[in-house]
Amino acid sequence: MGWLNRDNLGISKYFQNSNSEINIEHVIGYSLESSSKIKPIEYCPIFDFNSLKPKIRFDHKQKFCRGKKFKINRKDLSLFGFPAYGVHCNIWSKYKNSTIIHFAKRSSKLEKFPGFYDNPVAGGQPINLSIKENLQKEAYEEAGLNFNQIYLAKKGSTVHYMHNEEKKFNSSIIFNYHLEKTSDMKFKNQDGEVDEFISIEIDKIYKILESKELKANCIIPFLDFLILKEGDFISKKAMVEIKKIFNYGYNYE
């Protein structure tokens, strides 16, 4: 189901004081120390998949994780290597012959990635909302977009990616959306997580990539946009290499 670092095996006391409705013995199917099997008592349908190959096909209009057996705080997912889900939305516009990509600059007060550039709409996927409802919620909180505006967003691809962070294993799934900005869209952050919004011509994106100020997972929705919308910007050879990279866990929908 997940991956637990050997150094984190003694964490049962930590979970006794957390808000996670989960018993540590219900999660660990095998002890990394002894390889002795522990019978799982309950599980969540979302996590009933190998963390290296999680479920990525969902009805975007249905409540996420219906029929759950337990819930766990998002911040604890990577501790166990459980897959984490989130929604990201690129916002773009045309100006003369140029394509403009719009970014949000994260608040300098945030604990994670303060001051980094991010997609204007992005957030973790909670269990009590559908993916579409979460997109609408995040669109309002982060960019001040209303239902009629975010309704125009087009579903892109679902991408699974993995990386290590210190002693934690992150297996993450992004539901990508793409929205063309209209004249009535005036970005205004509502939840204090964004300091400002910036607009960059697509062929100048390399500047923030070189500065390493782009939140790492935001390159995934951006590449999805290039693949689906802006093939003219990428050579056929480069496109082949990009698709090789995205081949594992990439769902072309």
C-alpha cells in the first residue's frame, strides 16, 4: 500500500496524539525489520493500490473517496508513502502572436515553498469534494475566480510522479486543467496564500526555470499544456523525449 522508511518505524506514539483516524497497525502490512506479516484490519479504497502505481482514473464529478474506511491527514501521507492527490489549473491567454502563461507567487509566510511561483489554481484533493468541486473551491480561494469563469477550464491529463523528501516517499497524482483567461477574470487572492500574480510570455518561461523559483511540481501541468496545446513550441524530437518521461503513470484523457 505504501512505503515507510526504516527510521520511521517507531512512530505509533506519534499517531496516538495526532488527528488521523487511523491505527498504525492497520497500515503497515509488512515490518521492514522482520518482514513478518501483519494482517490489515481496514483500508481506504483509494489506497488499495500499490503506491508506485496508484489509481488515477476517477469520475471528476463524484465525491472523492466515497466509501472510505479511514481518513489520514494529508501531511502524514508521505510518511507512509501513500499516494497524495491534487488539482492544478494552468491559466493562459493570447496577446497578439504570443501565448501568455499566468503564475501566482506564493506568500512568503507559507511554510512550504514560500515566495515560489505556482499555478494560479492548485491544491490538495480532500475526500469530501469531487475533483470538479475542489477545482472550483481552489479557483475562488487562490485567484478569486467564480463558478462561471472556472467552469470554462478544460480537463487535461492525469499525471503520477514520485520523489523522495528526506526520509519520506512522495507518490503524487495531479489532475491537470487548463483555462484560457478572459477579460472579465481579475485575479485576486482570497486566502492569503498568494502575494501577487505575474504573466510571462511562453518563450520566456526558461528564466524562472533557471532561477529555480518555480515550485517543482508546477512544471508537470505546464508540460501537459505544451503537449496538449502548444505543439508548435516543441520539436518532434523533444516531444518524443517528454512523452518518454511522462510515459509511466501518465493518463492521456
